Amino acid sequence: MIRNNDFIYDAVSKLETLTHAMIELDSKRKEYDAAISINNQRLNIIAKAAIRDSNIGMILTPFVNQADNEKSNLLFVAKYISKSAANLLKSNNLNYLDVSGNTHIKKNGLFIYVEGQKADKYDKDQSRAFQEAGLKLLLLLLSKPENLVCSYRELSEKTDISIGSVSNIFSELEDLKFILRTKQKRIIKNKKELIERWVIGYNEVLKPRILRKRMKFLQHIDFNLLKDQVAKNNMVWGGEPAAAILTKNLRPEQYILYSNIELSELSKQFRLAPNPNGNLEICELFWKFDNNTITAPPLVVYADLISSGFERNIEMAKIILENEL
């Protein structure tokens, strides 16, 4: 078991205390973080620091089309699992356990369900690389890797981030083993984990800050006409509309528009009215590089879809992850 997953011991110990079950823990698994046996039922453990709204979509993605009997062999163990994330895991027939002992395990004749155990407050990622400036810089590097050769001054100009901040973020990314620096160039390492941490940071830190307004359409939505209107202006689609364009396999129901145009002008152009429950989010267009399309960068679209929690969006996110990232 790797050092950062030592909380697995705490979670299993808490489960033993609450259920009085005899549990055997195997921490030397290679393909999984560990495994446990309860009443002769073996479950392979996948450890996550936390499972919450911002990353539940990524966790569900590999299992969208997997058979229930295969999913029942797995157990997600985390320090913290939000109630909504736990409900999604349960509805997708995935087992879970947190260090407070809240659990849902169902395999063959074994069924354990514990809820209501008070969880410790989960501390969000405080790494500079996954705060606002770092997220903006990483979006450029992940979307346009050719910029890895740029100087700090050039990257500062491309992202509106101070040179000092660019330097500090790169130092941290190197310490975290996400950037490898050689004499000739920089290379992105551990890309899958880096994308996962970017998506979590984006949805928890940056997205709330760039959300300008939630609106509703005052007329019937003709997406083809909307696409033409967006194409003529300095704005791009995110979320479901972007997925519809990129995959050609989705009819949007919830809309995300990235634009810095005045809200009054957008309201007039698209016939909109403010509504906290409206199906259109208008967000700040926060990147400077040209994406050469009317969709946000694929990484942003992926993050938008994953955070929705909807199964159809998770399926589209998986396609975008495989084909665009």
C-alpha cells in the first residue's frame, strides 16, 4: 500500500468496530490499492482522498457500461465522501467506505449499510498549482503543449499571470512530479492524475468565480440558430452544447456559454432573463489562446460534463477524454 493511502487502515478499523465483522486486509495488491475479505467475500479497494461532486463523474466514468457483478467486486475507500456522491455511487451499484464508517457494501449474500456517521471536514487542495492562477496556466499547457518551451515571461503574457507566479507554479509542478525539466525542454508527466486534479480544482475553485449569471431562454431553443449566433461573436459553448458539437451525439438540455460580452447585450441577443434555476450558465471566458472553434477547450468541456453528474454527460465526457485529451 502506498503511504498516502494509509487512511484505508483507519476506514477498515472503523468498519470492524461498527459491524463487529471479521475483516482481513491485504495491502500488498499490485493492481489495486488493497483488498479486503468479509465473510469470504473479497473486494478490491480503490483509494481516493475524497469523493465529492467535483470528482464523482471521473470516478463513475470507467464503470458506465460495466456489468453490476463486476462492479460488486470493487470497494471505493476515501477519507471523505459527500452525501450526494455516496448516493450516486450507491445508485450505480458501486460499494464505498469512508473513514467515519459510512458504507454501502453489497456483494452476493453480503450486505452492509451504515450512514449518519459524522465525517471530518475535508480540506480542499491548497496547492498553488490548483488555485486560480495555476489552473489557468495548466489549461494552456494541457491544451497547447507546445507552450511548454516558452519562457516564464511569454507564459505570463499568454495567461495574464505574473512572472513570479508562473515560476512558483512550475516549481510546485516539478515537486509534484507533474512537470519534468530536462536541459532541452519540459515534459508533462502523470497526465491522467494531473487532469483529474485540474478538473477538481476547476469545479471547486475557478468555476464559482467565473460564473457570471444563470439565465433562462424566453423563447423556444433552436440550437442550430444558437450555434450560428455564437459563431459570429466572441463567445464559445461549454458543457452539453460543446459536447453536442464535438461528439455529434447529444441534444443539449443544459447550456453553458463562455463570453465576456455585457450581460445586457447577451440578454437582448438571445432573449434571456435572469433565473437562478435557468438552464443557461454564462461564464467568463478566462483563457486567451485561440481554440479555433465555437467550443471551449476540450479540458473545460470535459470538466463541465463531469461535474453535472448526469450519466449521459459522463458518457460524452469519456468520449472527449479519449478523443480530445
